[in-house]
Amino acid sequence: MTHDYDGIGSIEDLHQAAREAAGYSDFGSDDYLEGLQVLLDSFEREADLTSQGRMIARKMIVSALSGRLTSEAGFSRYPAHVDVAVERPVFVCGLTRTGSTALHRLLSADPAHQASRCGLLNHHSLAPLARHGRRTRISSGRMPSTGPARRMRRIS
């Protein structure tokens, strides 16, 4: 028997929604399930969510699960990524209108580094490794069909 967590859905239902959203089915190892269970239990016992809050929580969880599916598919497609060491990553964070986007763009212009594109940060995927100081042109085939992301079918 499945348990519907305060209208957010059951774990099975959330997994199915993520499969449909991402178009993939392999979640990889199940080491994330305990954390998902704790999160759903917390939503049910402590959050006292409104109907809109439940809808947002569901979308957030389905998005995270879809990201996991997409990442697993990416690691299957590009197994060499597993062995790439990420040395001294740089995270650019800032309040609105403080220049953080300009700094991010400046840093990402360096061909020796690979940066996440601002508009794609919420769309989990693995890009091929940059080679010889150039970014590899990729098609992000799982982009949403609406909104500003629709216009960003290709990145380079």
C-alpha cells in the first residue's frame, strides 16, 4: 500500500511523475530514498502546507527527482565524467543588482574553465567536458517547451 504524503503524493507517484517529466527511468542507487522519506514525513507532520504549498512542494520534489534521472542518464552516456576531478570550484552568489551575474559571465569567459549557464542552472544535466580550451556545443534535449528556456535549445 502506498502512502500519499499530505496531498504531495506517494513516493511511487513522485517517481512516476519524474520519469514522465525527464523521459528516463534509471534513478541509480537508492541511497537518496531515506532523505526523501524524511522530507516527505516532515512535510506531512510539520509543514502545515496550504494547497498551493503542497503543489509547490510536489513540483520541487519531482524536479529534483527528474534531475537525478537526467544526471544518471548523463553519467551513463558520458562515463568519463565520473573520473573528472573538480578542483577548487568557484560559486558566485549575490543579492539582486550587486554584479554577481556580471562576475559570473566574466569568470565563465575564461576558456580554461567551464561554467554553468545562468539560464540552465535549474535544468539538471551533464554537459560534455570542454576540450582544448573550447566549450563543446551540446543540445540540451530535455528542455521545457515553455518560457524563456524554450529559446535556449542549444548552448555553446
